[in-house]
Amino acid sequence: MKGIDSPSALAEQLVRLFPPFARELEGEELESFHQVVILLAPVLAGYLNGTSERTLKSFCELVNAMADAGGVTENAISTCLLEHASQVKVRKIIGPHLGATAKRELR
């Protein structure tokens, strides 16, 4: 996965997409991909509802890359976001932009 080789790299990528996410990360010791996605999930719908199509597609490309990477990154995006997409109200927003691997985990 290009450029996403650590939890802090994932956090940086997400802050580039959604600058307000930096507030959620304040004071956090980022030790796992799961932790970053857990911090993102509750606020993601608000970010996506007010974003451009370009940012939405970029976010979904990131989700797809994590899902396709397998291992711990796939597990983090699947268990902490995709399996709860309906609950956090992002399923309908991201669903059309996800690849096959990510869609298999979408709930």
C-alpha cells in the first residue's frame, strides 16, 4: 500500500483529506491502524456529507487500498469501519465507490 506503512502515515493521509480530523488525533499515541480507524468512524459521516466528489473518491481509494492490502490494514478497515458502515451512516455514501474486496465487508 503506497505511503500507508504505519498508523501515523494513515493518520496523515486522513488529515490531508479531512483537516478537522487532526482534532480527533490530538494527544493520541497512534499504535495501530485499528486505533486510527476507530477515531475516524464516529466523525466520518460529517466529513463525507460536506466534501467534494474528488475527496470522496480519494477516501474510497484509500479504503480500497487498505482492504486489498490484506493483513492488519485490511482487518482494521473491515472491522472498524466497513462492518459498521450502516451504523456510522456512511454505507450509502461510500458503497458505490468501493472495490470488490471492500464491498464484501460492507454492512
